[in-house]
Amino acid sequence: MSTQVAINGFLGKQLHSSIHVAFISFSIGTFLVLVVVLSEKSYRKLQLSILKQAPKYVYLAGFFGASYVFSNAYLAPLIGTGAVVTLSLVGQIISSLVIDQ
């Protein structure tokens, strides 16, 4: 986690754009996952029709992931990697406790 924050923060500083960092990160991630899915032929088991039955809030996962990468790239150059990782961990712990309740 700290490595990702540091790299995204550095890239954000170089590009002067947290949005571009998030785009690059998700593009590379999407490409790598696509390669793995195609190489193991697991796409044959994918049933997109099941997604119609899922509650609408499950689509928020992508939003939260993008927000996380964007905020890391934005905050790391401003407050440092250690502070961003610490805030992320505290946020994750609090969120987990709230969700479990």
C-alpha cells in the first residue's frame, strides 16, 4: 500500500494531475487483468446477466477504488506517503467497524 501511494504521489507530482495518474493506474491494471482473464480462459465462466440481479450499490466499488487512487496521488506530494498511508489505514479501520455494525 505504501509503495502504491509513493509511486502514485511521485507520478502525480511529475504529471501535475492526479486525474491522469488515476487514469494511467487503472488503464494498466485493466490491461493486466484482461491478460490474466484471457490467458486462463476464465472469461468463458463470466455471466454478465448475474450483474442485473446485484444491488446497485455494488457498482460503488469502482468509484471508491478510483477515489482512493486519485486521493493518494493528490495527497502524497502534499503531506507525505507516511501520513497518507496512516490516514488510509485509520479510515479503513473506522469504515470496517461501521460496516460490521
